[in-house]
Amino acid sequence: MENDKARYIDKVNGPGFVQFSTQIGQTQMLHNSGVGKALAAYMTDERLTHAIAMHGMPKTTEHTMTSASVFKAFLASVREKGYAIEDEEGEAGIRCIAAPIFDHSGKTAGAIGITALRSELPSISFDAFGKLLQEKASAISGKLGYSDERQERPR
């Protein structure tokens, strides 16, 4: 996180012809990106409210969530599932699934995500990919000293 936005610190391009325009150092809004949602889900309500007040929730596609109350309800589902879905909310035709990474103190340290064309990531596969990402995020979290007892809980 930087300035209440998600910042990309690494990227691996897939082998396909289509490459996405994201780059290391780029920031993304919380409400319309998979990694942003995965991070926002574990922010305190106060910090999330501040981030929304600072940056707003601009509509970037017809699918973008623009209501803070709808967004906050969605984040409850992220905490329940353990991963976030961005379904053409940041850019038409693009989907992302992301899972949070926790550090040794139980605070959100980052997120890991996959991005694909809508045609290559059908909604029927969200749960399978979400669970795989959650497993990878859990393994990374474990290497950072994370244990379930210390998980940060939003307030």
C-alpha cells in the first residue's frame, strides 16, 4: 500500500501474445482492482473510509462499484472467501483474482493476483483459481512468520 492505493512491486508476464499494461511501481485504486480489494478487505473501517474520501470511487467501466456501502459489503465476502475478484471493473474485458499476504504480526503485507482476459478466465473458474491463489498467499505468509492467531481484523 502507498497513499491508500495498491502499488505493484513485482510482475510476471504470461507466455501468451496478450500482455497487460500494468508495471512495477504503478498504483491501482482499491475499489476496482483485485489486489486493491484484497488489501482493502483487511483495512480498518476508519482507514478504508479515509481512502475512499481521499481518492473517491470513480467509475472506470460499467461494472465498477461506486458505492462505499456496496464496496464494504463486498469486502466482507473477500474476508469470508479469502480472495478477491475484480470482474471487468478496472478495464473492460479484463478480470483479476487476488489473495492477501500477511506478515509475522498478522497485518496485511501485500497481495498476489492473476490477471486474464475475460475469455480466458470464465466466472465458473473463479473459485478454483481463488483457492489456488489463497494457498500460494498462505505459503508466502507462512514464510513471513504469519500464523492464523495473529491475523489482523478490520474494525
